Amino acid sequence: MSKKKILLTGGGGMVGRNVLEHPAIGEFEVLAPRSGELDLCDFNAVQAYLHKHQPDMVIHAAGKVGGIQANMREPVGFLLENLDMGRNIVWGAHQAGIRRLINLGSSCMYPRNHSEPLREEMVLKGELEPTNEGYALAKVVTARLCEYIMREDASFQYKTLIPCNIYGRHDKFDPAHSHLIPAIIHKVHLAKQSGQTSVEIWGDGTARREFMYAGDLADALLQSIRQFDTLPPVMNVGLGHDHTINEYYQAAADVMGYSGDFVHDLGKPVGMARKLVSVERQQAWGWSAQRDLRAGIERTYEYYLKESLQ
């Protein structure tokens, strides 16, 4: 019996590379073209690639991603590039007659400043967080396109997973582009190496965030391929619990053996006070993350040390 053929966009990104490293990925034939081989912002190129290869399923994990600094600095790029990529791959798959697609959304799609867990039906039920609004809008539009296609023709099953914040191996550690945890790892490592007695934290550190290890998201994606028919049309993927920014800094310091102090710059932007996704659908579907925060940071720091030495 031939293996199911999967087209994975974003195979060179953090999520894509963790999927390709998953021990069970050999069950499938995976096409993971880099941007030099397939420009997702070129609709004609996307159409030609899909018609040529005719994958059984598409997983759309590509995107222009970055932390709060990058999103504030380049809102045009975060909106246009993610919108173009999402529209092109979803509509291109539809035009090529590909019936199954998994689209990766983002918890940025949810309204800002909700203290309770964010449920899937809350998308577009309130104002988006301004610091990453462009990225969020592109993700919302792509998810809605998937829903509209299914509404018009149920033989097309285009489903969206909405992960919480992700970190892990193959992350970006450059402060100009990184998310919270890789930025913390980089800052604390440099402080330890240079003998700094303190590390700066933006804001008072009480904002809460949910971060899941990328290897766990990869595992959820593998289960989504295997159990696609039972996968809900829209489903969060997360931990169901969160930590304060201060706790993330302390966890990294503990893993890395840094004993300095933390000082707070109250003049810096901090984004949402809390962003925690509801995992009720995920639990009912039968999946949960396996790695705790310390284990995830340990694996990520090992990767960071290996990469920084090269």
C-alpha cells in the first residue's frame, strides 16, 4: 500500500522542521519545498506545484512570524505575506481538487484582554491585540476561507488548528525577530556568559502566557493526519495552563544556572495581560501535550548552545 502524500508548507520553519523530525513522520511521503522551490506568494506557482504533485493532504504551516518587536516594526509585511500565503495555498488546493487540508492558525486571532480561556467560537468576537493585528488579520481570513469552502462544498474538509504560543528547537533567538522564550534564553545566556548581575524584563512581568514545546505541536499534527476524519473543523492546540513572564524568566535561569536578579522596565509594551486557549475540544478529541516547561526549555537551550557554537 502506498504512503499518503503530504504537502507541508513551511518545512524550513520551526514548526515544519519539528514535524519533519517527528519519529513517526516516516509513515507518510512528505513534500516540504523551501521557498526557493515554491514561492507561496505566487499563486500561479502554487497552482502548478499542486497540479504536478497532487498531494493527498496539505498542511499549511508556513508564515512570516516574529515577536512583539518585529510585529510592531513590520505590520505591512506580516499582513500581506501571511494573507498571500494563506489565500494561495488554500484556494490553490481547492482548485487542484485536494479534499483535505490542515491550516495552522494562531492564538493571536482571538480578542485581546480576555482573562478566561479562549474558545474557538470567540474568533472575531472582539478587538484584536494592536501589537500583532496585521498577522492576526491574515490568520483570521485564511481560517475563514477554509470554513467558507467547507460550507459551500462539504466534500472539501479544510480544518484549522489554533496553537497557543510555540517555542523549541529551530526557533529564532535573534532579539529582533524572536518570541518570548527564545528571547529569554538568549538574554539570560548572554548575561551568564558576561557576568551580568541582572537581566531586564519588559513590563512588570505579571502578564501571563501559554507556551507549548514545538515537538508537542508536531505530535498533534501527526495525530491530526492519522485521525483527520474525527478532527474538529476548528480546534485549539495548547496546554490548558499558563505562566507569568516572570516565571518564564525564572525557569530559564534555573535551567541555565543563572543566579542574577531581574529588573523591570515599566515603560516597555507588554501586549495582552493574558492569552490562554481553551483545550476542551482538544481533550475531547483525545490529545494532550507531553512536555512540561522545564523539559521544553532544556531541549531548546541544548539546541541554542549547539547552534550558537557553529
